[in-house]
Amino acid sequence: MIEAIVLDWAGTTVDYGSRAPIIAFKNAFAHFGIQLSENTIRQDVGLDKMTHVRKMLQESAISENWETSHPDIPLAQAADKVYAQFQIEIGKVLGETAKLKSGMTELIHFANTHHIQLATTTGYTQAMLDQILPLAADQGYEPRYNITSEQTQKVGRPQPDMLQLAMKKMNITDPSHVIKVGDTINDVLEGRNAGTISVGVVEGGNLIGLSQAAFESLEIQDRDRYQIKAAAILKEAGADEIINNIADLIPLIESINDRQHEMPILLTPGPLTTSKTVKETMLLDHGTWDDDYKELTQWVRRELVTIGNATEANYTAVLMQGSGSFGVEATLGTAIPKQNATLLIAANGAYGERMIEIAEYLDIPHVSLEIPEDQPVSLETVEETLSAHPEISHFAVVHCETTTGILNPIEKLIPAMNERGIVTIVDAMSSFGGIPIDLERLHVDYLVTSSNKCVQGVPGFSVVLAKKATLEQTKGNARSLSLDLYAQYKTFEDHDGKWRFTSPTHVVYAFAQALRELVVEGGVSARTHRYSTNEALLREGMHDLGFEMVINSEVQSPIITSFKYPTDDFDFHAFYEYLKDRGFIIYPGKVSKCDSFRIGNIGEVSPNDISRLLGLIKNYTTDILKMTV
Ligand SMILES: *Cc1c(COP(=O)(O)O)cnc(C)c1O
């Protein structure tokens, strides 16, 4: 999905033929009595202008010429002089410099209507750019970010720094979602070095170098000759695609998006959309006895403790084969002693109910505190239940109840239980990695999550983060051999990361990659920020389209959002199929008291994806449902 286009200025978007800097250079040197050919100037176009002047002055013919005609000005100072004159000269041709090339208006319109951000990088200085920007704005061209090498410690093209800074400002992490467009070899290299899709523009570019009038007066075969040559040079430099007119970017972007759409985006509570690099790790096979694999397992376990803001002295991570529920069942089945223990389960949704079901299956003495699905679990109700049941020794609650997307206040609940000496179990399946959780500060005893939720791995195992001192006391508690959390822990500890029974090797490799990508994204807080941005965009966009949320926005998590059916006869299946055909998988509702559906905000999903989804839903509601808002 293309999220941004980063454009060059002269020859690409403005200044047909990139004439202005050439004329200015020519006049600047002529001011000092040196006549330059256009070819000499054009060789290094695209560099920042000072570097370009220096480079030209290094050419022996030019430097000798300078030394004979200006014996009083040492060559070392010549660059400053010529550069100062260049700035004066470019000022004189500013009108030409800033004139938009044909096709730009169409491209700007397309970008605006498709939520594609526009930014620029340039060899111009900030001072020059400041003169051009208002002239471009008058013609409707206002790129959001404009980067010069002054903003990157003077590191200009062909280095990727300016382009990377533009991406950073636009909050884009995946360079394959960015197109860099330019008309020179240095532009192409800049795009390649940053890992973006690098596109070369031929028409009106520097490699042809003619004014529009001069070019159009050529015979058609001569025009072709110029264009073929320019295209070949850009291709040779490594351009991924060559376009003639800048507006040819529009079909190119549509076809890139179509290609990328073959992979559907899952807006679900997990399994969710993972990155390509996470998926790619699974192309190799691995042995479970292998030392590298055991080390990787240990690294994953340590990293998980770190993500939980806990120390290895006090906490450990136990990985358990199977889906998330296997982890919950292993924890409940191992944490609660067979005698003299009672579990309180607070349930305000399907996952809380599932814990009650597990307790019933395993014959664990328990008290169920059932709360309406649209209400959070409050400390007051829990305390009331505790007063009525002094025998309660363990407490289990879901953090983000994925049924609705409601967030339960574990920051209040867990420390209060800990103070009473009650052992706590948090099902943070759908929130861990996506919302910061401070295990150590809250004194959580057990937290359960899985490989296929907010860490953004693929399904295959669950994770139990446990307070070591608590887990150490659970030997012999387990009601199941495979789901014995204590035995699983001991095997990891006593055998340097060896799994008990066959482990999901591919999934572990994918998960390790996902953990690395979580760090690259900026950690849990950066991820929370992205998810929250997705959630806010979705909530507001759906509101504008006339959809009502199931729960109050104050208790809404950034993870997943439930919406009521807009009409009594709403056909969810038809809606689902419509979105699926267009690359989005959403989720049916799970709330019992009203008809609803859910849209997830988690996974490798950007605000841009949410905007596209909203565009589709808008089309669906206006064209198909004929809803008026
Ligand atoms: C996903 C999820 C689970 C686990 O479900 P599985 O289908 O077993 O992976 C448990 N609790 C919550 C809150 C969840 O979101």
C-alpha cells in the first residue's frame, strides 16, 4: 500500500527541463568570466548546490581557467563566491523554477483523495526553497514536508538521509510503502539507498534538458530518441520503474496497491496481519535440539520479561504450545492448588466466560462474578464479592475483553488483590505488547498472552509471564500432563531453553522476528500510539458514517472496536464479503445483547489502511445501503 510519494523539485514536479538551475549556474560562472557548457553542468545535477559548485571547480579546465582569470581569489574561496552568485542568479529565474509541470495537478488530486502524503527532498537550500514554496502553493502544490540537506547535517543525495527524515516525519516505517520520484541519477540512487520504490521521470527532466518549447519543436523520432536515452540512463542507475509524465504515477500506484492487496489485511483480534519479514522467517526449517534454537527460545523468554517491565530476578516467561486458551488453561490448572483454594473469576465477556468454563472442566472451586458486557470490572464489585467469600485465594480477570474491546482497570484491581494476599491471573491476551503493562509495579502473579496478538507473530503458542516466587510453589498442582505450567517452566530452566514436547519451531522464529520489529517500531509505547491512532480514526470515521459503538468510548481500548448494526435488517455477511473482496477481513460481533460487528486496530495495520477501509465503508453505506447520515 503506497502511503507517501517523495518528490524532487526541478525537472520532476516544477521547472520543465530543469532549466533554472542550469541557467543560474551558467550565469554565475559567466559572472566570473568562465563560460560553461550545459553538459558540464548537467553531469552532477541533483547534488546539493554547494557540492555541485565545488565539483565543477575541481575540473581541471575550470580550475585552471579560474586561476588565470582570478589570481587574486584563491581557488579555495572560489566556491563560496560562485555559490553566492548562483543564489542571486536563481532568484532571477524563480518564476520559471516554480512553475508546475503538466500532470502535477492530477497527481496532487489523486494523492489527496487517496490519503497519500506528499513530501519533497531537494538539492536546493532552505533559503531557495522558501522562495519556491509560496509560488508552488499558489498553483495548488503544498507538500507536507520539504527536506533540504541542511536538516540532515549536510548529507544530501545520493545518501538516503533526507528521504529517511521525510519518512520519519510522516510516521512511515516501511520504505516499500513509499515512492521516491526524480529525474536524475542521484534521485534514483537516493530512492534505492532508502529502500523505497525508486521511480525515474523522463519528460521534462534533466536528462533531456530541453525547454518545453524546444522539446515540442523536435521531430517525433528525435523526441523518442531523447526519451529512450533518458529512460535507459535512469534504469541503468537502478530505477524500479520509469514513467514519462508525472501523472503516470497514478496507474503505477494503483497497480502496486493491487499487487500488495493480494495479501488481505486482517482487522481481527488475532491471528492478525503480520509483516512480510515475519512471514519470511518461516521459509526455513529448524531442529528443536539445536543450540541456536534453544538460545533463541531463551532470548524470546527474556525479551518478554523486559516487555512486561519486569526483571529476570522476579519474573519468568513460560511458553506453551497451542493457542491462547491453552495458556489460560495451563495457568488456571497449575496456579490453583488442589486443596484449600478458591478462584474468583470476574467476567464481562466471552473470554471471562471461557475461564469460568475452564474452571468447571477442571473442577476448580470457583466463584463467578458476571458483569454486563458493556461495563468494566470495577474494584467495588470485586471487593463486595470478596467480603461475601472470604475463602477466595485466587483472582482471574481479562485485561482487554476482546468480546467488545472494553479495557478492565487492572492497575486498580491487581495491586488491591495483592495487598490481600490473593494470587492474580490476568488474561492480557489481546493487550500485551500493544498496551504497556507494568508486571512488577502491579505485582501481577500470572499474565497470559499469545504469539498471534499484539507482538504480531503467527499463531502457535501462548506465553505465561509468571512471578517466579509464585510459580515455584505450584509443583504437583497441574490437572493435565501437557498443560503443566510448572513442568514446562522447569524444562526450559533445567535444559537451557529446551521445550517440553515438540515445539512450534517456525512460529518461534517468526515470533523472535516480531519481537525485533517491536523494538524497531519504538517499543510498546510507539505501538500503543499507532494502535490508538488507528482506533481514533476508526471511531471518528465510523461515527461520521452513522455507526454507533457498543461500549462507551471512555472504556474503549485501542485494540478492537465493536459497532452496532446500523439497521435492523443489516446483512453482516454481505458487508463482510464486500470488504473481503476489497482486501479487508473484519470480524463478527460477540456481544449477546445486541447485533454487532468488530473491527480490529492491531497488527501490521497503518492509519492509512484504516482510512482506506473507511472509504470502502462509506461507499458501501451510501451506494448499497443508501444510508443517509
Ligand atoms: C484471543 C484471546 C484469547 C485466546 O483465544 P484463542 O482462540 O485460544 O487463541 C483469550 N483471551 C482473550 C482476551 C483473547 O483476546
